[in-house]
Amino acid sequence: MESIRRMFDLKGRTAFISGGAGILGRQHAEALAEMGADIILGDILIENAWEIAEEISRAFGVKCRAVFADISDMASVSA
């Protein structure tokens, strides 16, 4: 297992997860955080995303923050 972690070491990288407050978004964020990536959770359910971001930060020791993002609205994505 250690060799796999070395192969997928994501320390120093940042991942943006759209739908980060949902079940699949959270699972993707946790998997990437486990490999060392910092995470940005984008979602329209910002309160849920904030809560999940705090939990991921504590559990994996990475930076994790939540931002409002509606991927169906290009202005929201650009912001």
C-alpha cells in the first residue's frame, strides 16, 4: 500500500470538487485529501460544504475550504 501512496502523492496540489456537499463529492474529496491534496469544495449548498470542509481538514490535515459555485451559471463559475 505504501508504494501506491507514493505513486499518487498529491501534496502541494489543489483539487476543486464540484458538488462537494454531496455524497460522491465528499467521497472524492476525502480520497484526494488522503493522498495529500488541498481541497476546494464548490456547491450551491454552501452551509453543508462548509461543514464537510471543516471535517476533511481535521481528519486529513489538509487545507479544505468551501465556496459557493453553481456550475450551471458561468458567472458563478468564473467568480
